[in-house]
Amino acid sequence: MTVALETVDLPTGETIGYREREGGSVPAVLLHGNMTSSKHWDVVLEAMADRYALYAMDMRGFGESSYEEPIDSLADLAEDLALFVDELGLERFHLWGWSTGGGVAMEYAAARPDRVRKLVLLAPASTRGYPIYRKDERGNPTDEVLTTREEIARDPVQVAPVLEAHEREDAATMKAIWNQLIYVNERPDPERYDEYVADMFTQRNLVDVDYALTRFNVSDEHNGVTEGSGRAADIEADTLVLRGEDDLVISEAMIEETLADLGETATFVELAGCGHSPLIDDREQLLEEVESFLEA
């Protein structure tokens, strides 16, 4: 099926890029994670059942989308999503968020529960955020959470090396980071991998997104940075939470927090032999679980 790269202008002045797979009658919107864009959904756009009309959005500051107004929160990105689906005329749709996109999807589903048919969260940021801890002299995390953009940008383990690779457009270093943390089992074919890395360098908001992740909190708990909004309880859609058993980015504890906060609406499935990118590790297993859930 044909995939078209399109753009749409929002009333806020931002332009949103997106990939639309033509055909299908059941709309589903896909939200990528940090350091990626809609480009990284290509394996799903190629293989998901043709009954689905797929819209993979570049969030503000990623891929083909603009970054006129900096973000402070994942809720800012959820508001972009709200305007985006209105511009496309999507009234009710399935919503699938991966990693950071999972947090954005939760914000949207809580704010507009009538618009989301079913919610899929693939290796999502916890409902209580994704903290970045201060490192000691050996580079090991302490129990102190970084709270400012300036501190986050200087983090010597999780952030600064990525920023430096971005500034130099250093593909070799970026691949080394991804091979260590994301593609721990399988890797994309060389041509696709090169395209992914080139796409990573289009991001303009890495520190802003990391800052937003530390402040994201839709639970009833204080997460060490912000008081919880309690909005997880406003999510009405049946929700599938997925995590690869070898995920080095999203821990089991983070998934347990998410499941506890979402309550009875959520079902959890562990993906065997997968890390943080089941799209590459085992696309067939991933799509089997997602499509079975959406069709139930």
C-alpha cells in the first residue's frame, strides 16, 4: 500500500508532518518516541493489516514538523495532536504511542476520552514520568532527580553524549548509542538504519523533551519533581500496555507504575525476545498482539 509524506498547518502556526498509508477504513494514529519520528514507523506502515488507515505523526520539533514554540510538557504535544486530528477530520480512532509517544497518548486520551477507541502503549514512559538522575563522580545515578533544562543538558551519561553526536551529525556514535540501548537483539538492515540515523538529526528539541518527561505525571503520586495530576483515571479507553522483556529503557518498575495507575482498563503483554524497539526485534509478534487487541 502507498505511504504518502504530507504536511498540515495547525491554527497555532505550527506545521505538522505525517505519513499516511492510503486505504483502510479503521483510522489509527501512531506517535513516535524521543530521537525518532514517523520515519521509524515504516515497518508498521508496511505490514499492518490493510483494514487500518494509518496516520503516523511527526510531533512538534521532530522530522518534517516545525518547532516555532518550544514545549514545556507532553501535554503541549497532546494539544498538537488534538489540532492535528481535527484538521484531518478524524473523529474517533485508535491511538498507539511508543515510548515518549506513549506519554503523549495518555495525555490526549485523558483529555479527550470520547475520541479514542482503543489505546496502545508500547514501552511507554511511566505514568509517573521518566526521571533523569544526577550522576556521581563515577557516572552512576544518585537518588536526586535533575529538574532544570540546564542540568539535564549537562547530564554526562544520558543526555550530553547524544547532544554532542547531534551537533556533529556523528552517525557512528549515534549507532553505538542505539546498539547499546535500543537495538540490543536485532538491528535494522543497513540502508534502513542509515535512514533512521539521518532522521534522528532532524530533532530540534531533545533537552525540552527530556525536561517534559521528568515533569510528566498523570498519577496520584508525587514523582520527585511534580505532583501528579491524577488524569490517568480519566482514560476510559481499553488499553494495551506492551514491553519487550529485554527493554533497557523502560523498566519493569515503570510498567508496574503505569498498570497500577491505569487500573482495570489496562492489559499487559510482555514481548519475548524484544528490547525497546519490538518494531525491529519482532514485528510479527508485535503486530499480532496489537491487531488482536484492536479487533477484540
